[in-house]
Amino acid sequence: METTVDRRGRHAEVSGAGFAGLTAAAALARRGWSVRVHEKGTELREQGAGIVLWHNSLKVLKAIGVYEAVLAGSMTPPYYETRFQHATVSHEDFGGLPWRTMTRPYLHRCLLDAALAAGVEIRTGSEVVAADPRGRVTLASGETLHADLVVGADGVKSKVRDSIGFEQERWKSRDGITRFLVPRHRAELGPGEWDNVIDFWNLEPRYLRVLYVPCNDRELYLALGAPRADEQGSRTPIDLDLWTSAYPELTPVLRAAATAADPRYYGYETTSVAEWRRGAVALVGDAAHAMPPALAQGAGCAMANAYTLAVAATEADDGDVEAALVRWEELERPVTDRCQRRSADFAATRSMSEGNQFTLENLETALYDPTNPNRHALSVGQS
């Protein structure tokens, strides 16, 4: 049972009802804050397919009271298997490190339930178009609101970040993925270790990758990777003949992907922001540190930083929230920066294809416990 400081009377405005925004909102509300979340879409839903969560994310889910709900709709695969040119090169089980696979919509529903249960107000069709370090946000409607804390969790194209003028560097990797949720089709796939996460890599005669992630008994997350410059490989709807010729063993699930509604190709992006906070405004998630999914930690870093932000802001004395945000970034940023750098390097070199890449150093973020007050002394991989 976590011990918290109750800050009744403090108010937060949160831009974005994704994983980072809902985590921050739930964590703040559970500590006595009044919290309002703004989502520019007219409905609350997660766009995307599947996701892998590690120990760091799971500790956050426990702290905000949704861990059991997430367990009920997710699974832990036996191994993370890497296959290179159709040959298995590694089976990694992470030595008992907790991890779970699930659909992104299911995780989003769990986080939304946590926020609502904590008393968070959520406005749909409400877009934050500007923010001010003094704690003011402006909506697309023209309405102006004031808060003790403003959280910019509004993604790679963050208007909170850009309206304030945070210095940033953004770049695109050469590769990207098209993501799908499809039925598992285990009977049609035939004999095999189809409960594993399987990372299929072909670098010859061309780069085509399939990340196969079972999410539960029924649903499978497929990510089809190809270079941005490969018109055929990045095409949507997918070129079924191309993909089945490269991976004939996956024909049943590739056929399902070929008929999926509204497929989109996502290029890998990295965003490095010079600072995560200014005045009473803090950035979390892709607004602050978008990264390629090589280490499956984009959401993990977002949720961890959103949670620790809520803790730091709550523990600040009255009138000292801004100083608390400075200290929060000083403590949390090094771990995220290292993860972001490693993820970008793996995306550039495609060296995850070698297998056995989840070393202790590369698992630093997964091993991190955002809920442990002594976590910084325990962190590994300081390079």
C-alpha cells in the first residue's frame, strides 16, 4: 500500500487522453488533486494495435489500482524469440522479469477506468491549443483555464510544447511499421511455438520484418516493418503476395491483415526536447521523448514519467511546484534519455535482428521501478 501526501485544493489540466495523460491524471487524482483531461477527439479510444509492457509499467499499474484488470486481459509469452532469415537465433525469457502483452485498446480502457474511478473529469472534443508557464491553457474554443500544474501529454505534434517554444530536435529513421490486430488463427498456423513473441527478420534479398505478438487467447498484434523508401513494402493495404512470399509460414494471419480496415504505415520518429518542463508546465510521453519501438519502451517511459511527475508535484510544498518539476526532470530524464538513444541506435542499425539483445544494459528501463523511492541508486546501465 503506497503512502501519499494528499493535496486537496490543487488543480491540474492535462492535454491528451492517451497512456501518459491518463496515467498522470489518475495518479494526481488519487493524491487529492482535481484533474481535468482534454481530448481533442470526439470519443475516447486508443488508435493502435498491441503493446508490450515491462516491470516499470506494471509497477505503475499497481500503484494506480489497475494491475489486476490488466492481468485479466493480457498474457506473458514463454519467450521473446528472434528469427533471422528463417532460423531461430535466440529465445529470451528475461530471467523472470515481469512483462505482459496486450492490445492497446484494452490497456487504454483500463487506464480510463482508473482515471474515472479517481474522479478525473474528461472532456472530449476539447483541444488545448496553447499553454503558458504560469499555468494557463487555452482551448480551441477560446476558453482559458488556470491550473497549479499543466501536463502536456499530447503526442509528437504537441501544441502545449510548441506553443511555449520548447527547443527540440526531431528526426525520422529509415524504417517504419504497419500495425494490425488480427485473430490468432493458431489452428491454421499449424505446429509451432505460436505463444511466443516472435521477431522475424529478413535482411536479404530486402529488409522485411514481422513482429508477431500474441496479446491474449484470441488476438494477435502484427507489425510489418519496411523502409520508408520501399513503396511496395510500406504500401497500405499491404501487398499480400509480397509478404506471404517472404513469410509463407504466416500466411493465415497475413491474409487477415490484408483485409484490415484503415491500415496506416508509421515511420519511426525520435523527438529530443531540451527541457521537459517550464514553470508550471510539464511534458510527458511522445511530446517530450518520442522514440522508435526497438526496446518496446515508448509507452513504458511515458507511463513511468507521468507517474513520477504526479508524485513529485504532490510532494512539493505550496508554492514550490515549479522547483519540484525541475528536480523531477533531473532525476527521471537520464534513464529515459539512455533508453531513447539505445532505441534510436537499434532502429538505425537493425541489430535487434542478431537476437539476444535484451542485455542487462538494454533492460535498464524495463527493470526500473518508478514507485521505489530508492530507484535512482538501484539503476543500471549508466553509460
